Amino acid sequence: MGEADSVLHVTPVQIALTVPLAIASATGFLLLRCQGRGRPFGPRGWWLAVVIILLTGLVSSGVALVSGELLGNSLSTVLGAAAPGGLWLSQVRSREDERRSLAKEAATFWLVSLLARLDQAMAEDQRLWCERRVDDSWSVYELSLAANRYHERIGERLSPEQRRKERVHARLDAIERRLDLAALIEDGAPRSKVITALRGSRHTRLARYERYVNDLTRLHGILRHDAENDVLRLLASAYRAGYRSLPRFVPPTRSRIAAPLRPHP
């Protein structure tokens, strides 16, 4: 009889209020948690995001509705809306605490596991988005043009604090110094001149490059590879900041380029 009475306290109106509020709250906390990390509703992660939201919202609202008899309908509805935040905080604190509660780990294992998979999916979406904006067939000059164009567009969209945090200016400087050196090697400069240029910048004055001064072809490949990686990191800063409408750079036709260009090998 007592069980039947408790069920009667969960009214359709209470369910209709509590469940949507809990799901909306779970959505908000997920977006807050992923801010600055990636896009939770990207091509590879959207279904994980939906599963996390639904499970978190349903678990939270279920707990709230079961507690309705003790708390009252209004308070249980509020609990259903606030409970997802408690699950996020529990998951965050579990990373910070050296001594973790076995009960807490067991209760939130499903959430931690799903969030880890979502993080992987967001990272993959970011990687593919960045790689679509860099072409391996670009010449050194075209890669430098792309880096400067992306830097200009990203700098316009990011706040001064974001630009400092992402080191966008320093990253462009590193790209240009490495590509300048790669262009010098392409032009057939003597090894002594390459070594002098190599040691002229903190971005190229590295043991990683010094060991290949007797193999300039290999050095050229490493410099270009590192410059491309820095362009990808520059693009990643735009992706994390939410600037995902950044257009892909299209090099100008050779006939329109005023500066002389070396033929692509």
C-alpha cells in the first residue's frame, strides 16, 4: 500500500516538467564542459553527446521523481534540473582527488567512459577539420601564404586574451622562419649560408635541425613538416575558439603572383 501511495505522488505534470528540465540542464552542462575543447555535436561525436545528455537527464530526473515524496513536487523538479551539474562536478573532482571513492567511481563510471569517448571523437573531428585546410601539394611559398592568411583571419576573430593563450603570433613567426630556411635550401644556397640562417632564429636554432646540416634535402623535409604542423596547430586554435566557418585557403594562380615562384617538384 505504501509503495502504491508513493507512485501516486509522481504525476504526469511533474514528469512533463522534470524530465525536459533535466535534459536541458544536462545539455547546458555538456556544452559548458566542452567549451574550449571542441565541438560535442560534430560529425563523429554527436551521437555520444546525445546519449550522454539523455542518460544524464533521465538518471537525474528519475532520482528527483523518486525523491518527490520527501521533497515535494516543486523541490524534486528543481533537483531534477540541478542534478546533472552534480554529476559533472563529481566527474571533475574525481580527477583532482588522489583518493577516490569507490562508490563515486562506480556511480559515475558510465559518464566518465562516455565522456572519454566523446573527447576522442571531438579530437578526431578537429584533426580532420584542420587537415582539410592544409594541402601537401602546396609549395613552400604557398604554405607561407596560407599561414599568413589563416593568421590574419584567426587574429580578427579571437580576443586578445585568446590570441595570447594560443600564441598565434609566435606560431606564425615559427612557421615563417622555418619556411624561409626551407626556401633557402630550395634555392641551392651553400651549406655555410644555410647554417648561418639556421642559427639566426630561436625557432630554427635547435639540435633537431643541427644534426641534419650535412643532409640539406632531409633538413628541408623536416622544416616543411614542422611548419605544416604549426599551421595545423594555428588552425586548431580557431576550431577550439568556435571559428569553424574559416574558409580553406586557395592559392592564387601562378600568373597572378607578382613574386617569382619556383616550380613545384
